[in-house]
Amino acid sequence: MSDETAGELATEWLTTPDLVEVLGEPLGRVRRLIAEQYLVGSTRNGPFAVPSIFIVDGRPLASLRGTIMALADAGLSDDEAIDWLFTEEAELGRTPIAALLDGHKSSVRRIARTLA
């Protein structure tokens, strides 16, 4: 997936200062959310940024952390994990991030575990 495609699907990328504002959390807490894999981001387009779609109702998408961990366990880098989340998955009939947003985390994680 190209950087442009991932960016279009995410609509917007949030930098760390943006995350502080959107989440209403101090910088230290935002950094902890990233370090503890509640959020995943990329520096491929410049400064570190997180796809805005990963934030739902002012909080990190609840099902994202376990999925990120499963993808990391499968050996994917953060950039590869983001690309995978935004790439159409035939078994799901949509992108994994769309399935997570619809509450289908078990199906997404099952497929993520097969990537290893």
C-alpha cells in the first residue's frame, strides 16, 4: 500500500501534539499509550503521526491494542501493521480497521495470528 493510500483511508494523521489535544491527555500519558501499544503510528511521512481513525470518541479504539500486539507477534513493523490494517482482506470482505470499527476483533485477530 502506498503512503498516499494509507493517508487517504485514515483521512488525517495526528501528530503527538494533535493527540494531546484530541485525547485531552498530557504528553507523558500520550507517549505511554503509544509505548504500551494502545496506538501505533509512523514517521514515514515526516514527524511521528497516528491515523485519526484509530481514535474513537476521544479514546484509542479499544480493540486496536490486542490487534497491534498480534501483528507485532507476527513480526510486522509498525508501518507494516498500519498498512495491513488499511488493506482489503478477502476473508473479512473489507479492511481490518473497518472490521475492528464494526466490532469484529476476533476475526481480525485470528487472521493477524496467521501472518507469522
